[in-house]
Amino acid sequence: MTVTIPDLDQDAFKQIIENATLPVLIDVWASWCTSCAAIAPVLESLASERAGALHVAKLDAGANPALAADLGARSLPTLLLYKDGAMIASRTGAAPRSVIARFVDDALAAPRP
């Protein structure tokens, strides 16, 4: 199943985080970022394979610089994982699919206070 990964602006970001019933993985990226382009197919694959268990969305740091800065994205790509409206994990930099999948799995499996 092919899943379209939505591009978020500030309002859409707030809405998806506040209303999500699934964990949300946000890819903070920019059009000039070659590492961002390298992980795009990985995130598309992950979104398709985990449809119904994980929501994946993109936030263009070039179009939303203040929001990207507020979220702590100091380099790109930055992946932010949210659950129940709160950020539970983040990682920066390109990585193979296995590393990104493990990042998501480990963060979701970790006990929360």
C-alpha cells in the first residue's frame, strides 16, 4: 500500500500532534539537503509498511524556519517521534532503513514516566 506523506506547516503540525491516535514520525527536511533526499525513500517505505501503526509527516525547514528551530532541528535531516502529543525521541542525520526502524521501535518500546 502506498502512503502519501503529508507536508506540514505550523497549523497542520499542531493539529496532527494534538489529534494523532498513532505515534507520529516527523521528518524535518529542506530541498537543498542531500541527506534529506537520501532518506526520503526510506521514510516512504516505513510509512507504507507501518500504515495503521505509525503516521509519518514532513516539515520543510526552509518554509517553516521558526517552527523547525522551536522543535530543536539544528541540522538536517532531523527525525522527531511523537506519542500522545509529546516528543519522545529525536535523531539527526541520514541513516539506513534498519537504523531508522530501530530508532522508532526502541523509542516506542521504552517505558514512559
